[in-house]
Amino acid sequence: MVIDVGVWAVGVLTPRIIAAAMAGRSSGFAHPELLAETDWLAERLGDPSIRIVDCDELPAYQRLHIKGAIGLRVHHYLKGEDDTYLMGPDQFAETMSKHGIGSEQTVVAYDGMGGLYAARLWWALDHYGHTNAKVLNGGFRKWFEEARPVTAEQPHVERAKFEVRPGAGRLCRIDEMRDSIGRDDTVIWDVRSRAEYTGEDPRQNNHGGHIPGAVHLEWLDLTQPPAHSGILLPPEDMRAKLEAAGITPEKQVLVH
């Protein structure tokens, strides 16, 4: 789950991809279908059953993007009209529909920020019952460095039919968070920087520090260098880091 903590929510979703992909296996990714590799996507460019979504800020999309990708013309945090952590179901369905994202399509999300925004779209889709979605491992940076097709041309997008369905319940409300503090079967995972966790960097409305009992493992520590490469570490290395922090498959994990 990802915690809804109102205006001071961080919104780092890459760890949700990591945790779901790794849970319950001693080697390899438990759910490799949550990731798309660049060679897999390159073989499917132009496939109408796949909708490639660029999750960066719109100006970055307009400058250059993966050929055939659409730009998500909303703030990448997908906040609702009242600035809540996630759009309500009706607004989310309308947003997906007008961006040409249909319920029957496979969504491949990417960004140039190490997966930060792409994973958020994956999480929101999964929360609203669209389970056929992937995050591009390595994102735009890896795609570009491999000299794969890019363009500044924006494709024409027809309105699609997107239906919100019962999802996996990926959103943790603040009351549930409070009730989980101190529980042995729950891990509160703080994925922010060390300085934010300790309170040295009180960027969240000047509230320094962390939720009581939260463990710290920055999301960037689970990706390969350089920072924001967006390429996940090998599963065995990721698993070792998670286990060292007490983040194990049998526990409920609340990420923020």
C-alpha cells in the first residue's frame, strides 16, 4: 500500500513496483510482468493493444519521447480536484479516457526520473482495477542510450473507454496508518532521503522527522547507479537490502 497522508505525502511509488515484483521468491522477480524491458517494448512499437505513456512533465515530453508515446497532460501525481493524494474514480476514468488509455490496453509507463512518476501511474491503475500495466525498466534514459526510436511528434489520440473496476486496495488511509504503528505484522517503509527521515531536511511543510517506528531505505538505493538510472538492482541484491531493513514478504508493507 501507499499511504495517503494529505498534503505532506511524498508520492514515491517505485518501491511498490519493487515490493510486488519481489515478494515471496528466493531468486528472480516474483512478478516480472510488472516490468517491461526495452527490447520487449521495441518489438511492439505500433501495436494498438499497447499504450505507451510518458509520465514526465509535458514540456519534457514535447521535446522528445519514445515513438508512439502519449504525454500525460495532468500533473504526474494524479491528485484530485481537491488536491487529495489520488483522483477519485470518476475523475481518474475520465482522465484515462481522454488520454486514449482504454481498459483493454496494456499500459507501459516510463519517465526520465528513475521510475518515480511511471510507478505512480502503475499504482493508480492497479488501485482502480487495471492490472495490465508495466513500468519500463530503465525508463527514457535507457531507451535513449540504446539509440531506440524517439521523436518530438505527438500522435493523434482518440478517446478510449476506461472503466474503473474493483482494484487491489493499494491506498492506505491516515487512520489505518495510525492503527498500524507498533504492530509486529506491519512495516512502515519510509523511502525518502536520509536527511528527510532524520529531520535535517524538513521539506514536507516544515515537518521534520518520520512516522514513529518507520524503517528507512531510500528508493534510489534499490536502483543501479547513476542516480535516477531507473534500472532496478538484481533481485538478489534488492532482496538483501529489503530483508536487512526488515521488509519481508510475510508482513504488511506501508510505503510512503
